[in-house]
Amino acid sequence: MTSAAHSIVMPQLGQAMEFGSVSEWLVVDGSTVEAGQPVAAIESDKSVYEIEAPAAGKLRQVAPVGTEVAVGALLAVIGDDVADVHTAAIDVTTRAVKMPEAREQTPQLDSQERPLASPRAREIAKQLQVDISSVVPHRTDKLIVASDVEKSVRARPQDTLAAPTGTPLSRLRRTAADRLVRSWHQAPHFVQMVEVDAAQLLKTVALMRQGRLAGSLNDLLIKTLADVMASFPQLNARFQDGRLVPLPDVSLGLAVATEEGLMVPVLRRANVLSLSQVASAMRELIDAARERRLDAHQMSQASLTLSNLGRYGIAFGTPVLNLDEPILVFVGAIEARPVVRDGGDRRQ
């Protein structure tokens, strides 16, 4: 008697994620795996993470390395005797999952009446002399992405293709650019800029640098922002279907620069942690982000993201919201300035 087949599908990390790809298969196609064994490295717009086998058995791969796969689509099947995984309907928690059928969408227009496309897609289209308005998007949000342009190019006669130029971007950087464009077009952005006296803040940072207080400036900002979000619950919510939907907890993200691009690790329940606990947890999250080993729980559903560019001398900026987050706080450089106190000149 053979055991039931088990499927591995593309997981969803965050409400805005629609696609991911297999960056590496960690086991050979057709090999026998154990339950809990890492079998594939999956790349999303935020990180690379490993998927484990849900059961023991022979693994048959469905999605090739590098192929863009929709969330919920079949990646692999594990079973004793799976003859044709491309046509088999695999039962997953009482529902059937099949390979999604390709769907063509009519391009959506932006505010300038141009087809809505990612910067990378426009760049490739320009390099290869492709009319972007002739490219058919496959995504449900009708955004034209790089793979749509490449598909259009492959359909053209070879002698009409121009040689590509420029430096290719990593998938993480390309997807980050796609998300930035989508967020700017889909989410209303209200930018407020406030200047504050940072004298006391600098004294606290000096104590931290002397080792007399745990943490860093970012840790202090994260703790402060988390306490504010907890004090004003209406801020800790997402607008959905005409109503405010409360978020499950107060979780703070921090924009972290890595060699592969910008990543945002998320600290859960930051408002109930002490400053020293925030500092310790953030050190671990930042290390995990730079080593690209964040898991799904550490990358999604932030109440607010902190972006601190002050160390680069940037005083002001216009931040772009993450698609599934209500607030982004930009912190600029601390500068020495002459100020008026108590209404004016107090010289006698």
C-alpha cells in the first residue's frame, strides 16, 4: 500500500506577495527525503528562506530553478509513487492544488496613460527595443514585469533582437523596485516632516556608546515608536474593504541595507519588550537579514517600518510605504543649528 502524496507549494510571506521563485533545489529530483529536511531555497521579494519536506518519501520537482511561481502554485510532490506530477491534483489540507493556468491580462495604465510597468521591465524594453504597450502582463495586478518583456522578446524573430546592455540587478533588487512602483501608485502617501530638539537624545546615545545603557539609536527609536503605536491603537491598523482592520500586535520593521539589497526584518510585540530586549532581538534580526536567513514570521505584518538615513547625512526624505504596512517613519541626520528659545532674544 502506497502512502498519500504530499505537495509543496509556494508560500505567501506578507499580504502583498504574489510571486516567488526557487533559487536552489537542495535535493536531487527523484531522491528520497525525510520529514523536516530542507529541500529548496525559495526567494521572495524580501529574502531567501528554506522550505522543509512535510513528509518522508520520493520528491519530484515541478518548478525549475529561477522560474517565477505564483503563491499557492505547486513546487514539488512527495510520495512513494507519483507518476506525473504535472497533471496530478494533490490534496492539501482537504483542498486540491493544481498547476495554475497562464492568464493574459490587458495592461493597466498609470497616471500618464502609459502601461503600468516596473522600472526593470521598462529598462529591458528600452534596451531590446520592445514597445512596452505591446507586452501582455501575466500578473493579477496587471503590472508588466521583466519576465513579461523577456517572454515578448522570445516571441520575436531572432534577427530583430538588440544586444542587452547595462548591469543586471539581483532578483531581490528587481522585486524591491517593482514593489516601490506598485506602492507609490496604489497607496495614498501623506508625508509629514517634523523637526525636534535632539539634545536629550544625543545624551542618551552617548551613554549607549559608553556601555552604560544597552542598545543603539535605532533600538531607542524602535522602542519609542512601538510605545506610541500601542498608545494609539487606531494607528496600528490596516485599511481594508472600507474599514480599519486592527493588526494582531505591535510589530516594528527596520530597513537594513545588505549586499543583495534592502531588507526589512520585523520585531514582533516590540511594545512589551524592554530597551535591552529590543537591542538584543534587533542584533539577531539584523544579522539574519544580512545572512539572508530570515523566516516568514520575521519578514511580515509590520505595524510600522523605521528607515534611518541620518548616518549618511540625509536630513529629509520622502519615504515610500511598504505595500502591506500603514506607516513608515523616516529619520534624518541630527544637525547643529541656531535656534530661538522662549520667544526670542533674551539678552539684557
